[in-house]
Amino acid sequence: MRRFLVLLIPILALTVVASACTSGSSPTTGSEVVEVGASGGGVAVVPAEESPSGLTVNVTGRATMPSSVVFVIVVPEPRGFGPFPEGLTSNDRAEIKDSVQGLGIPDEDIDFPSGQIFSPFVSVVRVRVDATDLPGIGERVLEAVEDVAGRSLLSGLRFGVADCDAAFEQAWTDALETAEIRAQMLAASASIELGPIISIAEGDGVGDFRIPVADPCDTESFDEGEFGTGFAPFDAEPQVEIEASLGVTYALAGVATTVPGITVVGKGQLTVAADEAYVVVAFESFGEFGPEQISAEDRSAVIDALTALGYEEDDIDIANQPFSGLQVVQVEIAAGELSGAGDVIVDAIEGVFGRSDLSGATFTHSDCEGLLATARSEALNAAVARATALASVAGVSLEGIQAISELDASPFSPVQVDPCDEDAPLDIYSTGLATFEAEPEMTLRSAVQVTMAIKASQ
């Protein structure tokens, strides 16, 4: 069972980002051995040494391409007042789907993703549309949603591309051409001779603090800074700009260098059918002097009500969330039972506490660690493939991995949580809660930073 720890309320934080698309192209699948450069024999590991000496320039290359993926995003105004307003109900979502389908949009193109920037009390409607239907389709979708949910808080378009490989090659080429010009000018000013490239690192490393932006190369997830830069207006040109920020280091004549390398970030993602679910019910607990504790009497009454339904006491967690003012009850059930049992469980809990302020479900899998290992393998393979592509554009060869660092795959979460840790805190503010009718599935993400050695020139 999960154990409830501190539930932190998120804030919109300034985050270090090197570009809008640090993840690069979509990760490869599987865990096959990747051959790199001329070394052969799979992924070689080269001992990491100190950063190379030389002349380093920080540049950004850009490439603009038509958008192949277009979403209409609508954020309805929350209902009610106080710290726990009410988002869309299950009935609201069903009516919104019916209303939007009336425009000829299929059911599978309408969803309600969980955003990490807003709290779980703010609902989001996302509708995939054809770029050829712009700009009129945007307003029509907005009207269809507002007919059900009332006035919207935010609305607009999000653009993306399904395949970023070609765009990144253009952006890398642009960045490297700029780096060569800038490095030659700087070397001439210092009266030194410029040698070949000995190191390339994604991200300029100069502390570019910006609000997180949505990644146009990741069109599936909704938690990578979706609200960082707002949405495009409905009459905007359907195109995206890919940025590639590189720190490029050149050798200097007469200066000894250490092992050179290319540093990139790779991401892996695996979505699977969940076989375990948690029904989560939360109540506001603020009293005259702050958050109130759950009484022993109420705790016992909830357990009695749930065990009467056939649930084991070991599958029930009840806890106060310090600072948030929420009292939370969580019940573990089989994922396949959720659609029928979710509302029954909520009714039983509300029979003790009264009307809830928030309810929904989270999902997990009995083989979570094994699945997460697959996502990590995809992230590593993606990083190796990305470094190899960047090396090709730069005209250098690679011979092996010299450093690997695991990164937080969800950098905008207020708390870093291992999705497979049963003792981890329930982070509903970051992940949101699914409806009881939702498809029981979970997505596991992994991110790694990899430095690959550049093969010395013969």
C-alpha cells in the first residue's frame, strides 16, 4: 500500500531549460545493443575525465517546419470558491465529448489530460484537429466545450510535429555553422590557431532561466511545461520552431586536451495497461485554527464502511496531508474493477465525511520495476542515437560512452516521485486523478544524460 506523506502544493517555478526540445527525436524501442562509430561491439564505456580545455562557444540553431499535429486546448473556469474549487465531473466530460463529436470529431481525438502546472482542481480539454480546418475549427470546438462547461479560463492552439529528426538536423547544422564563425573570430582576436571540434554538449550551460515551454516533439504527454508560453491564437500559422542549443568546444594549437565527447539527453516512455488501481477521495479539513486531524472515530467508521464492501483493511489508507488541508482516503483495487467500484467506494466514504472535494483514480502495475527498466533502456538507446546523429552533422566519429547520469523524467513535478515506490507520497497535484471510466493505463518515463567520446583524429 502507498503511505501518505506530505502533499506539496505546486508553484510555477522558473526552470533551467536549454531549448524547447531537449528530448530530441522519439526514443527507439526495445533494448538491443547499439553499435557506435567505428568501434563496433556494442556500446563501449570510456572512463570520464575532466572537462576538455579549448575554446568554447554557446550557440542556438533554429529550424521552422509546418505543424503535423494540432490540438485545440480549452481550460474551463473552475467552479466554486476557496482553495478547492470543482473541476469537470464525469457527466461534464461525457457531455463535452458528445458536444465536440457533433462537429464531426471522433471520440479518440478528445481527451482530458492532467497538467502539472495547474492543480488537479483545474480541468483541461484537448481536442486533436486537422490543420486544414484552421482557423474556424478552433472557435467551434471552444463553443462546443463552453456550451457544457461554461466560460473558459484559457483557450488556444498547441502545435507539434510527429517526427523531429529532419528539423533537428537543420537546427544542428545552423548552430554548428554559427559556432564555427564565432569560434574563428574569437580565435583570431586572441591570435591563436583553432583546431577541430573536441566537445559538443546540448544546452548552452550559461544559466538560461526561463519558464518551461511545451515540447513540439512530444505530442502525447501534457506535463512538459504545457502552460509555460501560453497557447497560439486560433488564426496562428500552423508551424513550429525547433531550437538546438549547443556548447561547442574546439581544440587550440599547442594545448593538451582530455577525452573529448558529445553530451545529449535521451528520453524513454512506455505506456501499458495497468493491473492495479487506487480510488482516491479527498476532503477539505480546514477548521478555525488550521487543518484538522482525522478523528479516531471517523477513521474507524470509514474502515468499517469499506470492509463491509469486501475490501481488506490492509488495502485502505487514511491520512491528513499537512499544509494542504486535505484529508485523504485511498483504496487499492484491481484495475478491472474500477469502473463499477469507484463510485460505490466514494459513496461509502462520503457517508462518513460528507461530500468530497476531490475524487478519482491513479494506476500502477504489479511489474512496475520491470517496465521502468524497459523505459530506461529506451532512454539510453535514444541518447546514443541522438549523439550519433549529432556527431554525423558535426563531422566527427564516436567510440563509446564515457558518462551516464539519470535525470528526473518529470522536471516540473513539485516532488520527485518514483512511480514504482509504494511508499512514495501521493502527488495528485502533479499527476492529477483519472476518472473511474478512464482506460486503466499508466505511463512510465525515464531520462538520461549521456556523454559519448569523440574518436581522436588519425
